[in-house]
Amino acid sequence: MSMAMLGLRHRMRGAIRQLPGVQRLLDFSRRSRPVLSDAEYGQFHDSGHLIIDPGIPERDLDAAIAELADHPDMKSNLHHGSRVFDGWKISRAVRSIALAPRVLRALRQLYGRKPRPFQTLNFPIGTEQRVHSDVIHFASDPPTYMCGVWVALEDIDRGNGALVYYPGSHRLPVVTMEDVAPGPGPSHYPLYEDYIEKIVRDRKLEPSHAILKKGQALIWASNLLHGGGTHIDKSRTRHSQVTHYFFEGCQYYQPLSSYGGYRHLKIDEWIR
Ligand SMILES: O=C(O)CCC(=O)C(=O)O
């Protein structure tokens, strides 16, 4: 092909890209392109978890810590319950981690629906939170359209309280408040935690720990049993951010506050 023809072709391609709607179509096709391999897709659905590199710029990881540093829950009386709820409302970096394009694309691929992030939690240290399934807090109808994405804002190992989880446990029956307590509500939550602890013991479930490099992320399926591992080295921080996602086109509710035929609907603000 002559140089003139090549030049013409290049100019025509540029002109087509300028046509109304074409750019949007190209963006859409880029966003819909798979980011996970078939093996990763299979692993997530088999074991209920997947570690990915979401490609979040390091400056956003650092800024998520810095922008919340003055928040009262981040600096005084740190304890295992310390966390900033919905830091995305006050921190640009927390919001961009929640909306990281590679995470959104991975979730769309895993669930076949558009992800809808609805809550962020930022932790300064390990939570030592007892083992649970997120379904007790956030459920969807149709079921299982919810997941957590936990991003390491610094290197995480057993010493600073890595997350503990039980591969394959997302396949166990969903535990509801009707199974464990005489009624709904947070005051009965310890009964739920005792019940889950017994399941782990009776079934001899084998734990894994999320040993992650700064910037890596663990995606877990809503019913995967998980919690905060022991924070062994109390001198260390464990900066991390979890974002919780529902998926488009479901009814969303809170089983902890639901009982019998009643569903406590969860109508939240979507992170945008
Ligand atoms: O970060 C942790 O230690 C626990 C987080 C957790 O269990 C959750 O977000 O559901």
C-alpha cells in the first residue's frame, strides 16, 4: 500500500472515531473486555475468593491513608473495632479505590451484572473480627449478588492481622437469624457468631490467610466465611480498605434486621 493510501486510511479512522456515539461505543467495548482469565473466573466460583492486582496507582493507596489520617476513628484510642465508615464521602482516594476500573470490570465479568458499590470501610489496624458471612449483613434477591473487595494499602501478613477466610465455604447453606436467634437485631449477633464458629469447628474447615502485597486485592463471594486474623504485632498498622458491592437489578436487604416474612430493605446511596 502506498504512503498516500496509508495516510488516507489513518485520517479516515480518526474521522470515524469523531462521529457521534462512536467514542462511547469504543469506551463501552473497552470496559466490557474481560480482565480475568478463564482460570481466575473458575477459581472464584469454585473457591469463593480471588486475589487480583487491581492496578490502583500507588499515590491513591497512600492518599487513602493520608486523607483519613485526621479522622477521629483513625488516630485516637485505636482498637480492633476502629474503622472509618464511608470514607468515600470525604476522601477522593477512597472513592477512586472503590471505583477502580479494573475492579469494576472484574466484578462485571464474575457476576454478569453491573457492580454497584455501596459502602467503604477503612481500617487502621487488624480488626480481629469474628468469622462471618457477609450475607448476614447484606443480601440480595436474587441471592448471592454481593461481594467484598479488600485492598491492601500496605503489605499485609500474619503479623499485622491478615484477613482469614475459608475457601469453598461460600457453598455452605446461608445462615439466617431464624437459624440462630429468637429474633432479629444486632443484640442477637453474638449468637450468630457462635453458630458460625461451631460450623467451622464441626466441619473442620481449613483457614487461609490473605497475605497481600500493597495494592493487591482479595475479592470474596458474599457467603464466604471470613474474619480478621489475630493482630500479632501490636506495633504495626494494617491499613486496608474494603468496599462492598451489590449488583444491578436486585432487591437489597439486611438479614440481621429481618425475620420471618419481613425483609429489612437496604436502600443506600451508591458510590459514584
Ligand atoms: O478487615 C477485616 O479484618 C475484616 C473485614 C470484614 O470482615 C468485612 O468487611 O466483612
